[in-house]
Amino acid sequence: MQFEDREQRNERPKEASRNLPMAVLLVLVSIICALLYIGWKYMSDDTSTADELTTAPADSVANAIKTQPTEEETIAGQEEVSSDALPDVAMPKVGEKKDETAKTDNKPKEEKPKEDKSKDDKPKIEIPTGGETYTHTVSEGETFFGIANRFNVKKETLKAMNPNIEESGIKVGVTKLKVRIKAIHTVGPGDILRVVGKKYNVSVPLIMQANKKTKNFAERGEKLIIPYAQKE
């Protein structure tokens, strides 16, 4: 009987042991709910700050664009700055001239000598002085250049002495050309071509060429054309 009484005394209340786990469970659940609430609150704060950060640049850009000056305002500001920076310069009035310019205007202008365009660019050909002028009638087979060579004169000299005659317009037996020669010698007794050449200081071949001679011979009373020793 005593043993049974002791067991009855040592028995733990069953209801208390059952209620304890339920209380612990409720505490844990409440703690978990509190943590979830705190986490949700923290996350909502982060998203709101993130939205503020993303929207802030757009608002700042819009405000910056609104605050930027327009082109007209910038041009007006530049004009004001340039007008303030540049010194005042007294511009001369229209019609006013300085004394120096007036003096220079009163000076007579020097006229440049006009160039005489009538002068020919070609050098003048001097006709040999002295001697005689011989009139030669063009014969068959002769040309302007051939006649110049025959009388030992330059073609330009022959052209200068006959300016109105064209080279290609000479006619046999009609055209007469003036030729400058040294002399006309009449052959006398003992006048051979060698003697005549020494007298005028002209070579025998030139005398024969001017007189169309093929032989070194001259008849008494014959008139010989004496050309210049050098072409002139």
C-alpha cells in the first residue's frame, strides 16, 4: 500500500506535459512570423529606395533640360559679352577721308609710255652701203633664193630691196629684181678674171658665179658683175 501511495505521489501531471510543447510551438511560430514580417518590411524598403534611385536621374535630367538656356538666349549672351569685351572704336563716317589720302589723290598720275605696237619684232635688215644697184630680170629656171645665191647676197637683203615682190610671184622675163653689187667692170686689154678679182678683192669663182660663166675667160669690152666678197 505504501508503494502504491508513493507512485501516486510521484506521478507527474499529464496535462502540464502536454501543454508545454504546444506553448513552445506557438512561440516558434510567432518568432517565425515576426522574422518573416521583418524580412518583408526590409525588402519593401529596398524596392522603394531602388525605385527612387532609378527615377531620380530621369527627374534630374528633365530638370537639367528645363534649366538649359535656349539658342536665342545663348546668342544674346554672346553678343552681350562680345559687346562688353570689345573696345569702342570710332568708325570714320562715309565721305570723310584722311589728309594723307587726300594728298595722294591730288597727285597727278604718271602715265606710262605706251608701247608702239606698230614696230615690227623682226630685226631691221641693213642694205649694204656703197657699190651699185643692179636690176636683174628673172630668167628661166631662176628662183628668188637662187638669185640671192648667184649675186652672193642674203635672201633677207634681197627681200628688203624688193618689198613689193613675192617670192612665189616672180615671172620669167617680167619680174625685175634690184640687187646690190660691188661694181660693174668693163673688161679691157689684159683683164683676165684673176686680175679683175685682185683689183676688187673678190675671188674668181664668185665673179664666174655672178656672171654665169663656166670657163675662166672674159672678152674685151664685156661688162662683168662684181659681187661682194661676203654675203651682206
